[in-house]
Amino acid sequence: MSSAGFHLTPIGSNDFLLEPSHNLDIGDHDGLILEIIRRLQDGKSRRLYYDLADLPVIDLVYYAWLNRLARACRTINVQMVGIHMQPTAAFALSHTLTEPPQFKTALDAMERDRG
């Protein structure tokens, strides 16, 4: 299911994959969050995987967006997991974070099934 700047796909077991595109406008974060949360509730989601593969660096503005979305997900009992984070993004974040992110991270959506 595509929308302005992202694609949200059910991937089984009440899990959804959010793939942001290059034209995702996080400046309208309230509108985006409302749309994503509505779709997750409609789909009875319990986990949202956020694909970070196309982000070589996650700056503080984008990081704030991710945390905002993760907190909103938590209010509807949906766990948000960032996946496919590039090493450059992880390295940059490790130098700027002062507290743990509001979302979990994993290599990919299948990691939970591996031990």
C-alpha cells in the first residue's frame, strides 16, 4: 500500500514493512504518523519493520522522526524495528546518541526467527 513517500506492506504474522522513498517528507511528521498508525491499526499490526537500507547517514532530524514514530507505535502496542541499517548510518548514530533509541534494530525482518 503506497502513500506519499512510503510503501507499507503486510509481511505476515501481523507484521508490516515500511519502506520510505527518497521523497518522504518528514517535515509533516504529524500527518505521516497519523496515516501510518491508522494503517497499522486497520491491519491489526503488532510489529513494524522500518527499512533503513537507503539511508547512508541518519542525521539528528531523521533520528527524531524515527523516535517519534516509534513512540506513536508503542501507544498502539506495535513494536518498531529498524532493519537494514547501513554501517555508515550506525557509525554516525553511535557518535551522536546520548540515550538508546525508542525503536529496536535488527539485521532484517527474519532475524527474530533465527535463535
